[in-house]
Amino acid sequence: MKKIRTRFIRNFIKLTQYKRANFSKLASDLSISQSTLSNQIFQLEKELGVMLIDRTTRSFNLTRAGEIFLRYAEKIVEIEDEAIKELSELKQEHSETILISASTLPGTQIIPKFLANFKLKNTLVNFKVVINNSQRSINLLQKDNVDFAGIGSYMNQQNEEFDHLLLGTDELVFICSPHHELVRNGADNVLFSELVKFPYVSRERGSGTRNIIENQFKGYTRLQMGLEINDNDSIVSTVTDSSYIAIVSKKIAKKAEKAGLIKIITVKEYPTVARRNIYLLKLKNKELTKIKQDFWDYIMSQNA
């Protein structure tokens, strides 16, 4: 005997539950044609070698074989549903989501490559990365609302409560529009006294970039604060077609410059604006699940 498709069995059960076995109504509810439904019942009868429906009368009646098969059909469907449910619960038991809050640079430029490579060998793991600034990411980690935090600055905070892994280093650079007066003659090396004549667009408070600039860049207080924006893409867009200047990650700036959106400029008095380390944090002494510990160890091995 050929294998009977469970879908056909389910439709047979549903058919017996409809008043007067309304083929057309059931077919409509199942979004299939009446002829397809009729053919499914016919295939069941053919494979079982018995008639399930008495077609000799106008009213719908199951044959004796149809009544017997209906009892077993309901058991077959019930067993299949139980098996699917149990297997689904087993899968959920072994699958796990890792939550990461990260600032823009680690969250969009650095961490994703680790996630992709780790998932190739750990197919049941899922990742959810939420982009927040460094302060917000630290706060979420402290409250145990996320598993890890990717930051560009410790935000002047004591780090004894965290374990960290170095993800990479970053340099901060000045940018302006490719059509800006500062670079109109092809110059990319300018005097700071000329630079500060133009309005400056800054990241918001809580941003790791802003924190590093305020602490490391000696000329920060001379900048003309014009706008405060909470993401790098918007800062790049603002600078692209305006007289504003900004300080952003060199990694982000290079991509924007390659796309013709901005120009990286060097300040003669400050050839290096600031440098920083990019970290992945976890709460110190927190016991991680196996998959989360494996992820932490994987990143550690990649940066050894």
C-alpha cells in the first residue's frame, strides 16, 4: 500500500464534520477547488481499497469502512499533532537567542561578522542586536536586560563589574562636505583656526564617540556646537550638503568618503583627534548558558 498523505486524511475528517458533507463549502474554506478535494477522497479510497463514502444515495453517508477509517484517521492526526508539538518543544529547548545591545560602530561594523561565522557552526542559536549608544548599552547590561554590550567607551564608569573583550581599535576623524569651503581647493589638511569658523554637529550625550572626544580632544571646547544628532548616518547626511563639520569613526568615514558623501580632513594642529578601543562586555561573574559562553569564548579566540 502506498503512503497515505496526512493532509488527505485531515481533509476527510473535516468533510465528515461538515453538515451534509458539503464538498463545495469545505473546498472553499480550504482554498482548494472542489475537484481537488474530491480527488483527494478518491485517492484515499483507491489506496485503502475500500469505499469511504456511499455515493449511491443523494444524502451523505459513510460506508462501514468509512466509519472504521474515521476512528483511526482521528487517532493518526492526534498522534501526528502530538509528535509535532513535542519536537517543536525540543527544538525550542535547544535553540537560544543571544541579546546584544551595541553602539553604532561595533553593532554595525564589527560584531556582525562574528555572528555570521559563529552561527555557521551553531545553527540553533539566534541573535538579536539592538543599536543603542554606549551609555544605554551599559545600562541595559547592568539591568541584565541583554546578554552582552558592544561599546566604544566605558563612559567614565568603573569597569570592575564587567568582563570585556577587545573587538578592535578605532580612530576618530573630522569630516565635511566634499564641496565644503575648507576643501574647495583640494586641500585635506586645514588649520584648526579655520575649522572652528564652521558649525559642528555632535553625537548625543551618552554616545561613546562624544565621550571620547570630550575626554581626549583638547580643542573640543572651541568647536561651535550647532546640532546634536543621535546616529552616525544622520550626521553624515547632515554634513554632506551643508557647511557643518563633524567627528566620526574613521571606519565609518572611509565608507562615506568612498561613496562621495563626505571628505575626511586632517587638522594640522591635531593630526590625531582621538583613538579608542571597542569592547564587548558581559557582567562579571554572571553564569552564562553553554551557547552564550561558547559565543564569548569564540570571540576571545578570534582576538587572541
